[in-house]
Amino acid sequence: MAPKIDNFAFIGIDPGVSGGVCIIEGLGYTVCKCPDTVGDMAEVLRPYRERKNVQVTIESVHSMPGQGVASTFKFGKNFGEWLGILATLKIPYALVTPYKWMKFYGSYPKEKTLRKTHFKNLAQQRAPLLKVTLATADAILIANQTKELYNPGENMGKAAG
């Protein structure tokens, strides 16, 4: 018998410096801006290290044209730290490309500011009791996509995009 989805934790991570983390358990959402230190990042995930009923999806990031060297380095550093924490805590995770999770929600504006506002509004619709920010919106949508696509026993630890 498959476990009830209500007993699961779905975690979405936007690993950018100005990204965030969203945890959906049952009908509840917990969100935070990306912690400043690797120790604080680990503390967010530590409660899930012993659980079998957790699915994490982290955005698979890469450098973008026009990004400065320092920001690209910090971006990659955060991504690597999240992967290291997940591996150390033995928490299964999937990777999803920005294109894949964004496309999951339908068409969206190409211009960055309009696109960010669009996804912030979509996240607010899905978590109306939260104060959604630009830092947490993508993580909320990634966690929500993970929950909507979840198939017990099939998706655990597999790449989502």
C-alpha cells in the first residue's frame, strides 16, 4: 500500500544567493530566504535526514550570459553546498531545470522583471496565507511542482528535468 501523500514533505530549493527554500507538509507551507551560511542551510534540512517520506527538488542552475564572475562563482558555490548537504544527510533529491519547472506553469513573459512578477503572483495564488517574496516564489513553485508530479516509489531521487 502506497504511503499517504499527507505524510510527505515536498521541498523546493532555489539555490541562488537571492533564492529560497519551501517545505510543503500536508496543507502547510514553510518558506525562508536562502540562509547565509552552509551550517544554517544544513539546519533547514536536518529534520528530514531520517525521514523516508521526503522529496527534494533543487533547481539545476548554470551561469547566464552577462553575469559577473563573482556572482557566477557564488551561484555555483551555493548550488554545490546544497548538493553536499543533501548527500551528507542522505536525503533523496531530483534536479529540475528552470525551463522545465517554469514551463510546468504554462506560458510566461520572456522579460526578466515581468517573468519574476508573474511567478511571484503564481506562487502567491498557491500559498495565499504566506507573504510571498521574489526570494521565495521560485522555491514555492518548485516544491508545488514536486508535490503535483509526485508518484510514490517512482520519483524518489530521480531528476525532474
